[in-house]
Amino acid sequence: MASSFFGFKTITCVALALVLCVQKVLGGITCEKLDKSTCAFAVSSMSTRCVLEKRVRRGGMEEYTCRSSEIEAEKLKDWIETDQCIESCGLDRNTLGISSDALLDSQFVKKLCSSQCYQGCPNIVDLYFNLAAGEGVFLPKLCEAQGGNSRREMAEIKSSGIVAPAPGSVSPLNHLGLAPAMAPAMAPF
């Protein structure tokens, strides 16, 4: 009985090693291997967000490359965003880099906060939740304000240059519900 247990244990270890080797050989998503049509809003197997970059070569020829950013995705890896989410959230596959500037556009915020995007596209919501937090905005509060004065609140942030406050500090933007937090579970708005 003991020898069959050790035999099973050995087989299990070999099988696990084989699975890991096959995964390494086949690999996951590597940003540098993605093309222009899949790069933006993708997440690599190392959980880094992929960014599309454009270079202009001599003679004005444009060349697009995909690379890994320094921004990590929370609890996501090996993810290429669906066309449905790109459309539902008001995004574009040709987006260059990663920026919070889109949060200043009320039309974009409206699409981002829509139930189709907010509840169905966790990768995009996680990205913009973290970008908003970097600007001192709590995305769920921004979505709640969407019907009211979200444009004014984002304009205040843009004009003040304020970013998320240091822990324990007092911020003039406390009414926005600032808090360093993880992206919320998909809640209806």
C-alpha cells in the first residue's frame, strides 16, 4: 500500500511538472508578441498591462508596437479584451498608452459606468478604477455622480492638479469618497 502511495505521488509530481513545462513552452500572452489589433487593454501572463505605442520612421511611415507597461493588473493575467467590451465601454483598439484623460470626457464616463461595461468588463473597470484612484477619484462615486455633476467634479480635479491624498491627510475632495481600495465587485448602477 505504501509503495502505491509513493508511486501515485511520483506520477502526480511528474504530471504537474509536465503541465508547467507545456505551459512554459506554449506560453501565455506576451505583450511584445501582440499586434495592433489585440494590444490595447490586454494583460500579459505576468499580469502586466500591454500598451500600444506608435513610432514614426524616416519618411513618415508609422510603426505600431506593443510592449509591457509597468502597470500590473489585479488578479488578471492572459487577457485580451473582447471587442464587445471595447465597444460597450466606449474604447478604441488604437488607444496609445494608458491614461486617465478619458475620465474627463463625460461621454466616456457614461459608457464606462453603463451596466454593460461596469458589470460585464472587469478588466476595463479594474484599469479605470485604478486610474481614477490615481487622480484622487473613487470610480463608484464618479459613476453615481454621472447623472449630476460628474463633469464639474472631474474639472475640479483637472484644474487643481490634486492627486490621491497621503494616508491620514485632509483632502478638499473628501466629498468624492477617496480611498485607496481595490476595484469593487461589479455592482449595478
